Amino acid sequence: MADAQVAAIAHVIQLAVAPVFLISGISGMLGVLTNRLTRVVDRSRKIEELLATAGESSASREAELRTLAYRARLTHLAIGFCAICALLICTVVVVLFIGASLSFNIAIAISWLFVGAMSAFIAALLCFLREVHLATSNLRIGT
């Protein structure tokens, strides 16, 4: 009986390894997103400083500030969706262990949690793709 329980827990640990690796990937994505958000914030502060010292309003600088604000919102959304994805994946792991220890049928719950996690990650990637598009479409190289 004890050997069967140990085997069941060992199997659950094997099942939980893949979601844990997925969380590692999401943490890498969160690192990329937070770096991008930091750069957007730094650039917007620099432009605001330039506008304040110039003493006059520049239409091109204000347009750039609006674009930066939109990029910051998109990046913030992407970070939120990645965080939701990671939380759902953590919930998958918890439900795996609860189901194994209490002998519940957890297949449907695991499926829905995983679909939710992947949907959140897709939304994060779409926000990231849009933010990168905005950044590159407004890129000025040279004079």
C-alpha cells in the first residue's frame, strides 16, 4: 500500500516537471518585458525633461510621448498576462498534487487550467508583438 502511494506521488512529480519548466520560460519572458518597460519609462522621462527645459511644446515630442505611453500600456498588459499564466500553471501543479493525494478525478480541471494558462500566454505574446511593432515602426536611424 505504501509503495503504491510513493509510486503515485513519484508519477505526479514527473507530471509536474513540464509545468515547472514552462514557468521558467515565462520568467524569462517577464524579464524581457520588464526590461522593455524600463526603457520606455526612461525614454519618456528624458523627453518630458527635454520639453520642460525647452519651455515650449514640440508636437513631435508629444506624439512620441503618446506612443511611449501606449507602448507602456501594452507592455504592462503583457506582464499581467504572463503573471496570470504563471499563476495558472502553479495552480495546475497544486491541483495535480491535491488530486493525487485525495484521489480526485482532476483531468477536466487540469485541462481548463492549462488552456487558460496558454490563452493568457498567447495574449501576452500578442501584446508583446504589438509593442515591438510600435517600437520599430517609430524607429528613426540617422539624421
